Amino acid sequence: MSSNDNIVIDDNYDGYRLELFCIPKHYEEDLENILIPSGLITDRIERLARDITQEFNDEGLVALCVLKGGYKFFTDLLDRIKMLNRNTEKSIPLAVDFIRLKSYVDDKQSGKIEVIGGDNLENLKGKNVLIVEDIIDTGRTMMKLLDILKSVKPKTVRVASLLVKRTERSIGYKPDYAGFEIPDLFVVGYALDYNEYFRDLNHICVINEHGKKKYSS
């Protein structure tokens, strides 16, 4: 599996008009467009699940969910891995764990990364670990988490991120599994939030200035 195997959304891509899909009424004035419809997300996750099961085959795997934004991707990805476990000759024994990382304030990175749960990862020693994240932005947060995991000596570590943002602020980190590479836009929906709003939006959308102002902390 190559870290370059993902769907690339170009900078000049205008997305889909809101009226073409079902959007919660309370968000209609807050969004620029739909960048990735929920159906496309679902199909892409199904393929990622297959790629992951092919790599790990029948070896055990601990899926580590990065909260809060990663929970929807984590749940859907594991559901599809479990479906493959039921319907193929070989299956992956699955365990789950959770960690929370805090690095955002409004639509800007604060520069401070808070790791919650990093002292409770000793049970990952000697195991295959799959970190499941919603979005890789600069890559600094993920590199910090990988450094923490290294100290507990897992057997292998892989990272699956639904989104990878194409930004000049990136330190060059790429996950092992990626769903979509997107332009340098602030996106919400599919559990990605803006100050805890928009997690209840099924599509991945671009928030507009009105939405940022409305939900600013």
C-alpha cells in the first residue's frame, strides 16, 4: 500500500451545490459547498478496509481511535473490517483503544498539542497498531503521537486518515492509508467540527465566513 494511493481533490474543484443534497436546515447558511458527499466517503472507506485486511491478513490488530473527530471514520472503517472478517476465509482479530489529541482553536492551529490518554498505552507493547484519524493537517500532531507510541514498543504502527490536507504548513508527513487529499480549506461534517458544531453533518463540507463567525468561540 502506497501513501500516495488516495483520491486527490484539486485546488480548483468547486464541490457540489448544497441544494443537490440533503443538508440540515440549521446549517444551510453556514456552508460554502459539499466537498465530499457521504456516499463517496462510504465507498472509499470500504476500499480502505479491504487494503488494511490484506496487509495484516490474520494477524491481530489494535485499532486506536483519535477522538473526537476520528470517531465516525473509526466506526465505519471497523464495521467494514468486521464485515470482511465474516465473509472471507481469513480474518483479523480486532481490539480497540482510544486517545484524544487537542491542537485546534477555531480554524487556526494553536501551536499547542495536548495529548490525553498517552500514559495508558502500555498495553500496545508488541502489538500491531492502526491509528485512525479524521484529518492530517501539518502532520505535527501525528508525529507527536507516533513518538509517544514508539516509547511503548509496538510491533508495527500504521496510520489511516480519512483526509490529508494539502498545505504549505505541512512538514511532509503522509499516512499509510488515506481516503482523500484535499485543498487547504477548513472542512466540517462527518464528525469533523468547528468548535463542536457540524459533527452531525453527514457530508464533508467547506464552512463559509458566516458559519465561522456564527459558531466562533
